Amino acid sequence: MSERVPRAETQARTRERLLSAAAGLFADRGVNGTSIEQIAERAGYTRGAFYGHFAGKPEVVAALLAERTRHEYDELRELPADRLRAWHQERSAHTPEWLALRLELLLYAAREGTEVRTELRDRERFARQAHEGWLAELFADGSAPADLDQLALIVHALEDGLLIQRALDPDAVPPEAVVDAVTLLARAWVALARNPQD
């Protein structure tokens, strides 16, 4: 006799499969080019199963943004400083897929209502906080600037730009470019703080 899977576990698995199906379809066809029926079908469920977990596509978009951010934040939080370069190299293998999805979600948030924009804003703030934590580690010698939040904002924007450049020209932009650029920027930031220009 087979063991019964707990209801909560079954629900979590269904939700995960729906999100995975939506992520693939959104990256391929765009959010507006994807129907709820297509998401349910790709995941192997009915339309009713979709609505058992999500109110609609905006909620799926919000869930995808939150899930990806939490996943990367958890990885970075537990990552030793000497593993950061290797982490970026491993992560770069999925840059084209993730970038296509992220840009699609950004466009959708810009075009649609405040619910998705609010989720996106919260996700971006969360990402910047993750950068602040990593930068604090970088300045563990006590040289951390008072405006670490501003540096985190610039680093986050820089990372976005470098990921786009790497997706377009992977031969010219190495996977560790983000680490190198952030290290250079952080050193310059500290130097400027210590010797401000008149």
C-alpha cells in the first residue's frame, strides 16, 4: 500500500509546477502572450487547479519575482566571500533565461496596475538589502561608508547592466565581471570618502 502524500506537500508541489510552467512561457511568449490555460496545460493541471493557487497572472508574476529574490538572497547570505566569484560563474550559465524572464516581468509591471509594481518595488528593495549585506562583508575591516545604501543601489543597477551585456555578448563580458566591477567601485567609493574633492 502506497503512502499518502500530505495535502500541504501536494499543494506546494502543484504551486511549484505552475510557477515553473509560467516562468518558461513568460520568457518565451511574454506575460500578455501567455494564457492561464497554457500555464495550467504545461504544468499538467486544469484551469481550476491554477485558480486554486493564484487569482490571476499578476499574482503569478509577483510570486516569481519574490521567489527568485529570496532564492538568490539565501544563497548570497550563506556564501563565504571566497566563493563569490565561483557563484557568479555558476549563475551565469542561466543568465539568458533569467534575464529574458526578468525583463518581461519588468515590462509587465511597468504596463500593468500597481499590485505588480508594488511587488516589484519590494523585490528591488530586498535585492538592494542583500547587496548591502554583501558590501558590509566586503568592508569588514571597518572602512564601510556611511552611505552604504547608496552604494548598494549603484551596485544593483550595475549588476543589471552587466547581466544584459553578458547576455548579449558573453565572449566579451566574463561571468565574474560583476564581482570585479563591484570591487573596483567599492574601492573607489572608499577612496573618495577619505579624500573628497574640493
